Amino acid sequence: MKDLIKYVVAAVGGGGAVVGIAYLFPERSFIAFVVGWLFLIPAAFAAYMVYGLWGLMNDRKNRITVDVKPSEAMKALARKEAALMKEKEILYEEIHKEIKH
């Protein structure tokens, strides 16, 4: 934060300006507050979301997709995992039957 003092002065000055205007013109400040919360903040949020989506779409264009063909070792691991899952399901069924009886 190279310009920390400038940011702090701007924040304090902006806050002071809002408080001063609210003190001098309370009814207009309330209307501005309501308009900000009802319209400006949701519009800014929508604009931010659209900008993020636009950035995501541009980023997706520059991606490289790599397809990997499964080797025999990968296929063997998948077969072993499937066999273990099947054995696990059988054990669960047996335990469930024993609990019911």
C-alpha cells in the first residue's frame, strides 16, 4: 500500500462529507440511502458478476485440454477398485441382514 495516507484521508473525508450532508439535508439523505440500497448496490453487484463471467469466458478460451488414454496399469487399478467396492457392498448387505434378524 504505497499511498496508504491518501486512502485514509479520502475515506475520512468521504465519510465526513456523508455525515455533513446527512446533517444538513436529512430527508434527501434518507432518499439517497434508500435509492442506493434498492437500486445502485444491486446494479453494481450485477455489473460485477457480469464482468466476472466475461473474464471467465475469456479465460476459458486460453485453456489447453489434455486427454489421457488409460494405460493397462490404470485399467487394472480401476478393476481392483470396482472389485473392492462390490465386496464392500456385499459386506454391508450381510451386516444389514444380520442387524434385522
